[in-house]
Amino acid sequence: MTAKAPDIRPVTASVGVGQAMKSVFLRDVRVAFRQRQDLLNPLLFFVMVVTLFPLGVSPEVSFLREAGAGILWVAALLSVLLSLDHLFRHDFDDGTLEQLVLQPQPLFLLVLAKTVAHWILTGLPLVVLTPVLGVMVQLPGNSIAVLCLTLLIGTPVLSLIGSIGAALTLGLRSAGVLLSLLIIPLYIPVLIFGTGTVAAASEGAPVGAYLALMGAFLVLAVTLAPFASAAALKISLSNS
């Protein structure tokens, strides 16, 4: 019995850029739902870290209210990091990635479509789970709302920056360790401003400046990260 061919829909020269991005996006979504373990692992990790942290450190309400935003942000960051290794891995293994590189459409836009799919499947569910976990760590309602907003802005930045590291480490042994070493230092500014925004909100201070800076991070990541990821993919494929 012959093995089933991978679900690959090549993008032809007659297809516009928008349709090509849509095809790549929808394919990644379909593949993700066929491999549900990879889809659920980051979410379960996020819930487990937030749930176990009060048990291992302190269940005091005052401590949880002070540290709750940091706990949730660190757990979200690590959950996104956990899922990055699969961003290009499956396409690399079945040959789809080489087809994408050879398409006439700009590679950075196809990479952007893949990254958006990764965020919707990984980052957005983390934002949806945040209100429930925020109540668990005793955060007030206003802080939970601001926390969800910072994660809504910040998690796409994590996916975009992470795509660069995932492309650079593609095909390498111990890629997960190298990916962490490359990406975590770049995540630190997003983490600082994300938790700082919630801390300012809990003290009643205006958070507009913090959100504007996070929005600037997002615009910068959307503008530059796809180009860097596309270049890194070409380098990784040429060395494989």
C-alpha cells in the first residue's frame, strides 16, 4: 500500500499574491488540525505552568496579584517558544518548503502567511485562556483586561521574532536548544513592556504610552521579521 502524498497545493505563476498567501495559510491550518498533539501541547503547557506556580511558590493572594501578570506572560512566552520548532519543520520534512522557495510570489509574504497561521493556532488561544487563568491568580478585572490586550499585541511579535530563529535552526541537531538561545534575548523587551503595562494599570497609571510602544514593536516585527525569516530559510535550505 503506497503512502498518501502530503497535502501540497503548489502556488503557480497565474495565482496572485493574496491568493497564494491564503492558500499557504489554509494549508497550515488544515495540517495543524491533523496533528492535534502539536496544537494542544503549548496550550496544556500554558495552563500547567500557571496552575502549578502558586502551588510551588506561594498561594498568598497579595503575592499572586503582584506576580500574576508576570507568571502569565512568562508562561505564554515559553508556550510560544515550545511551538516554534514545528513552524517550518513539517514543511521541511515533506518537501513543501522547497516548493514555497521556488514559487514566483515573494517568499517573505508566504512566510508571513505561515506566521499568521501559527499565531492564530497558538498565540490567540493563549489570549482566550488568559481571563480564566487571570482569575485563578487573583488578578483584578481591570488588570486582566489590560493583560489580555498586551498579549493580543505581544504574542504576534513573539511568533514573528520566533520565525527568524525557527528558520535559522531548521535542519540542525538540538535545534530546540539553539532556538531558545537565539530567541529568548529578543523576547525580553516584549516581556518587560507587557508586564510593565499591567503593573501600571494596577496602580491606576495611564497605559497609553506602554501600549503605543508595544504597537511599535508589532509594526517593526511585521515589517522586518518576514524578510529575515525568508533569508534564513534560503540559507538553511542551501546548507541542507
